[in-house]
Amino acid sequence: MYTVYVLKSLAQNYHYIGHTHHLQARLTAHNAGKVRSTKGYRPFEVIYTEPYPTRSAAQQREYYLKSAPGNIWLRSHLTAQGTW
């Protein structure tokens, strides 16, 4: 099982979208500074997840959420939940 996730920086106004097979291990890597693209924005919390059965499906959803229409949907969805 794969997970598409959205991280929110607790220090700055920054969000990160990714996918992984092991969410907790990936969050630990982000918070430990082992991911170059997020190193300067630590610490993080997970604010959104979606499960997918295959890596391909998770990767397609990640790419969609990073696109303009996908990002608009994500922002409106998370704003309605009060997590953006």
C-alpha cells in the first residue's frame, strides 16, 4: 500500500506533497533533514493522506496534486477542513 501525503511546515508557510510506501519513516526522514527539498523548512506534520494500492497510482495522484488544478482542489479541500 502506498500513501500520497501533504506535509505542513510548523516553522514557515510551506507545504510539501509526496508519496511513499512507509509514511512514518518518510516523515522521520523529512524531520531529520535527510530530504534536501524540505531540509530548511523543518519541523513538519502530516495534514493529509490518501491510500493507493500501487506506486503508479500514488505517483499519478501526487503529480495531479502538484498541478495547477490539483493544487486548487487541495487548497480548497484543506482550507475547508481548517488544516491549510
